[in-house]
Amino acid sequence: MTDRFAARLGDKQVRDDIRLVAAFAAIYCRGNHHGRERAPLVSEASALGVYGRKAPVMCEECAEHIRYAEKRRAYCPKDPKPFCAHCDTHCYKPDESEWQRQMMRYAGPRSVFHGYAIPGIKHALEARKWRKAMAARSSNTEGR
């Protein structure tokens, strides 16, 4: 673990983002990996206390994806960070990006029933704001 990684995890927004993605991955894992053995997530972020006393429970495959996502989020060059789906910098490998997309599509709607209604509403509002900004930007460039 690097000092830079540990320093970035000191940022509340980074910690919250990592916790949310891991919680969504746990929802996805519970719904799609029935027969697999699941255990609390062990990662560099969990060693730094990002998840508190109760780390999310998931299979080893999902845990590997979350370990990758923790690093990508910690080292994100954007500030403020946009949603990865709206970002012009693609820092995820294509297969990891596809897994994230699939996981979010599954876990997002179900997250409301697992105590994540407020982050879901914030996400929807932010996405709407982003779409409006992109529409305004494209109409400004077409008028030139």
C-alpha cells in the first residue's frame, strides 16, 4: 500500500464512493452468485478502515473487481469526480468497465430496498444535470 493511496482514502468523498460501490457489488453478488462461497471483503481499503467494523460480504470474483475499483477511485485524476459513465478519461480496463456497468444496472434499482435511496436520488439528479449540460454544450457547438 502506498502513502498516496492511504492519503486519498483520507478524503471523505473518496471513502463514501468506495463504500457505495462495494455495497452495490455485495447486492449484485448476493443476487447473481448464489452457489459461491462469500466472505467479508479483505482489501487495502478495508485494512485502512474504509468499511468500518462490517465489510461487505461477497465472493472472491466480486472482491477482485472491488479491489480494482478501490484503486481506480483513489487515483482518479478528476476533481470533482464525475460519474465514470460521464467521464472523458477512461481509466478502467474494458472488461472491468463492463463488469461495473453490469453490476450497477443490477444493483442500482435494488439498492433502494437496501437503504440506499438517498444516494440513488442524488445520482439521478446529478445524471440529469450532466445530460442538460451536455445538451447545452452540443447546441452551443452546433451554432458556430
